[in-house]
Amino acid sequence: MVTDHRKLPRRRGEALSAAIYRAVLDELAEVGYAGLTMERVAERAKASKASLYRRWPTRIELVMDAVYHELPTPESTPDTGNLRDDLVAMLGRVATALSGPAGEAMRGLLGEALRGESPLSALRENSQGAARKMVAEVVRRAVDRGEVDPEAVTPRRLDAGHALLRHHFLFQGTPIPDELVVEIVDEVLVPLFTRG
């Protein structure tokens, strides 16, 4: 039996958005990106379709917001007290997220973007912007501690770790092994930021 959302207590703002994001991720886990519909998300979130379409005119926009809400943010970067451990913890969180519903969504969004069905620029901007900011925050703290020379911080170096994770995610699939995260940090990132 389907519950009539109009008879439930009215949610607004963050409470409603959180319920919708959770519904998107649950749908992705259950039916995958291809099977996700606005109707099923609304039903699962116990919200009206109109409330979804007011905020997110397309499925692509809804899924992108839900995914980026789920992924680690620059504000949540680990602070262990040293560059290596911060990078391992941060990339580990990203690898875990990519192994779940967020990763399923990213594959679907990328597939649509490559076919010209969604704006690749928005996907690229969200993905690279957040990833670069996370690494920049970790490296900024390392610069403050004297572990990294500020001259070693460049946009390409900030992008390297996430680029390697994305490459593995796209071509090798998931789960992303913990050993790979450690290798990316020890063999690529730490040397990039600490050696002349």
C-alpha cells in the first residue's frame, strides 16, 4: 500500500533534502542509476514529485546533488598531524564512497555526459573542484607544519591522487583496495609534495 505523503507531517529545508538524498542513495543501491526514477525517489522519501521537480528539474541534477552531499567535503578532511596519514585517510574515505551508491551514480552520470545527455562541465567542475579543495586543505596544514614547501603545491599535484583513484574506479571497478590508496600516497603524493 502506498502512503499518501500529503497526510504525513510536512518536512521542509534540510530535513526534506536529507530524506530525498537518502532515498536517492537507497534507490541507487537497489536498482542502479539506469533504474532510478524521480517517481520512485519521491515515493521512497515520502515526498511529492512536485517538491522534487521544484528543486531538481532533472534526474541528473538530483543525483549529482545527492552524490556530492554524500562524498567527503574539504571541511571534513582528516587531521592526523602528518601529511601521509592525512592523505591515506582522505583518499580512503573517497575510495569507500566510490565503492557504494555514490560510485554507481558517478558511473551513470559519466555515461550520460559522454553521450552528450548531461553537462559534462558540471560533473567535471563538481568532481575536480571538491577533490582539489580536499587535498589543498590537507597540504595547507602540512605547509603550516613545515612538512611541505609551498613551492611544491601546484594544481596538477593537487589533482594527482584523485585522478589515480578515478582511473582505477573507471577501468578496474570497485572495491578500491586499501593497498592501492596506500601506494598512491606513498609512491606518488608524498614524493610529489616533499621532494624537490
